[in-house]
Amino acid sequence: MIFWLVVPGRDSFVSPASPSYKGHRYPVEVIAHAVWLCFRFPLSFREVEELMLERGVIVSCETVRRWSAKFGQAYADGLRRRRPRPGDK
């Protein structure tokens, strides 16, 4: 079974070849949103922790750091690929 993950904030997709979310305590959407915040905006892990807490998700900054290390490259590649280039309309 192949799952496509929608990155929050855009209709972009992360390929099914990205690291597995199996065995994680939080749903894929929570992990995806936290990692997206880290890579889309210049936020620290503690700031992401606070933003997630405002949304009712209790997660430590260390967990956000681990998620960013594990899943971050796929998100960063996806964001870079979809960024408008100079000369694009």
C-alpha cells in the first residue's frame, strides 16, 4: 500500500520513498506539520514546540529535533523544488 503525504500549506507531495512513519507515537499529519514549520520558517525547535502546544499537541523540542533529522530532508527537497524561480510568472 502506497501513501502520499500532503505537506501542510501547499498541495505538494512527498514521495512514498520517504522514511517510514511506522512505530511513531504521533499521527503522520502532526509530524509533517512540525517538520514543515521547521523547514519553511526560521523557527527554533522550542518555537515549534510552542506552536504545536497552541494547537493542543504536547511534544518536546527534542522530539521535533529528531523528526527534523529523520524526515526533514524530504520536506526540504519538496519545498525547494516547488519554490518559484526567478523569471517564473
